[in-house]
Amino acid sequence: MLDFRNEFHEDHIYPGSLFTKRKLLKRNVPKDEIDECIENYNYIGSIQLLEGNINRQKLDTEFDKWV
């Protein structure tokens, strides 16, 4: 249950730590799309409001493992 007395964080659904050229290349992202991915990872499609305690537990966990 969501406790509204707690602080909330803007959480990246896909962790920002994954958005480096090296890591994106390793995930087979085409070279010509990498800069765009890095520039846009901080947009609304990758952000959710998440309770602070949960976000700290989640840290850099990848989306498919966290869900």
C-alpha cells in the first residue's frame, strides 16, 4: 500500500547507468541511435513517481528484473 507520508522520487524506469555508449552497443543498439538514446533517457516515457524507500531498494536494477 502506498504511504503518502513518505517522500517520493522521480525514478528512471530504465536506469540511467545503462545509457552509456559502451553499454548500449553491448545491447545491440545501432550506433546511429546511441546519441539519441542518451539524450532522451530522461524524458517522461522513462520516468515514474516512486516511493523513496522503494526507489533506494531498486537502485540500478534493470526493468525486466525489477518488475
